[in-house]
Amino acid sequence: MLKILACFKWVIDDADIKVDAASKKLILNHVGYKISDYDRNAIEEAVRLQEQHGGTVEAMTVAPPTAKACLKDALSRGPDAAYFINDPCYSDLAPAQTTSVLAAAIGTDIEYDLIICGEGSGDLYAQQVGPALAEMLGIPCVTCVNKLSYVDGEITADRKLEDGIETVAVKLPALVTILPDINTARIPSLKQVLGAAKKPVHNLGPDKLGAVCDCRLRTIGILAATMDRKQQKFAADTDGIRAAVATLIKEGVIA
């Protein structure tokens, strides 16, 4: 039966971010946190495979202890258990550091057939952790997946590329990174939210993994994107159309 690990990340909820009008700096004083949207799809896909084929789903994250609230949210979405790899030093990690910690945790005899990650995270969107983790574990990796099926120890995945769809088949164990359009993540019911508190959580840290991390990422500054509009109006006649085209050419929008 399938044993699936679904990796996720606890990130700032961008809906809570405010912008200082004068400096364009982000105001993060009162932001909340959430499971990265991409990782919600990863958990959902893992649970859907479990519903179709049986087996187990375990969620896994690397975070500081203050992110404990992520466990209830993750478990309410269907996983049977969670691995909370936590320590104060696991804050603001570079993708390579996150990968090393995940690999060390999985190497503590955690059994799996399939690892599912989001294509990127909702904050950095580096798209590095999934492929790098597969490399460290010595298993095949399939990225950009927007359709996934399982039959007799093998997954078949559709990869959404710039110039088309590539379909590949891979023997398990393997790792896939999925795109948001693979599914629509379910909204947990009240019963599922309450039931999440009864599910097992395995705590891991540097004392068991030997993976102590020094922060390698330092935010120098973040400014909100700006868009200046010239608000030019053109008449809805032949002359107006010519004037609009000439303006677009002058601005370099079209050639």
C-alpha cells in the first residue's frame, strides 16, 4: 500500500501584508501565517491518491517551534500523521538548508513510496527543494506535474511544459513537484479540524538529526511593486486607433 509524504511550508499570509504609501515598504507587523498555497495542493493530491488506492499520508515540514499552528491546519486536510522538524535555528533557511534537514529527517528510517512537494513555496518560490531532495535521497524526480496517477508500483505523470505536455512513467520510490492546477484543495470541515488534534505528531530536531543550521538568508529590504499609469484616452475612431498604435510603438510595447 502507498506510503506518501507530503512536504509543506508555513509562510506569511500575503492577504495580511500592508504597504506604506510613502516608502512602498511592506508592513509585516500584524501578518498571519498559512500553509503555502502550492503545498495545500500537494497535501490534497496525496490525500486523493490515498482515497483511491489506500495506504497512508504523512505531512512533513521544517520550521521554528513558533509555527506549531501549522500542524492542526495540515492534519485537518487529511494526513494521518505529521512530522514537525522544529528548532529555533530552522528559521529563514536557504532552500539548500531546508533540503538537508528534510533529507536527514527522512533518513531516520521514515518509510515512503512517494514524496509530493509543491512546485515552489508561496514566499521564495525558489523551486529548488523538491529536485534537490530527490537528488539527496537518490530517487527519481518529476517536476511541473499537473496530472498524476498510480498503478502497480508506478506513477504516470503529465508535466506541463512551455511547449506542450510531457507524459512520463516512473517506478516508485520517487518524488514529484506539482502545479496548482492539478486540483482544488479542500476546505476542512469543523469535524476534520477538531479531529486533527487527535492525530499523532512526531517531533524531530537537531538533537536527533544532527542538522544545526545558521541563518544564511538576510532580508535587506522588500518594496511593493509599483505601476505608473499614464491614463491616456483615445477616441473610438480611425484617428484614435492610429494614435493608440503610435503611442504603443513609441513606448516599446509593440514593434
